[in-house]
Amino acid sequence: MAALDLGWLDSSILIGYLILLAAIGWWAGRKTANTTDDYFLASRSIPWLVTAASFAVSCISAITFIGTPAVARDYN
């Protein structure tokens, strides 16, 4: 396995990203869910537009994941 050859800028960006990711996880998880409705449905407090956007982006992601290898295969 090859060692990573990162400069100081790359290393600091990577470390900053990991710290930010951990902070977002801590912030999002600081509330405890008391029921399964709280956990799975966020107490039904998410706006419909956010839910619709999440659904659309998930569909696009799935289509991209399935379709991209087929397109790449055609270029060989």
C-alpha cells in the first residue's frame, strides 16, 4: 500500500473536513429520540419541500449509480 504524499494545505483541508464532519454529527445527534416516530419520522416536523427534494435527489443518485457503468462500458 502506497503512503499518501499530502502537503500541508491538503492535510489541513482533510483534517478540517473531518473535524467539521464530526461537529455536524455531534450537533445533529445531541437530541435524543424518545419514540420510533421521533427517530424515523423526525416527529413529522420536516417540511414537505425538503422531503420532496430528498426523494428526487435519491432517485437521481440511484439512476446515476446504475446508469454510469453502462455508459462507461460503451466508450471502450
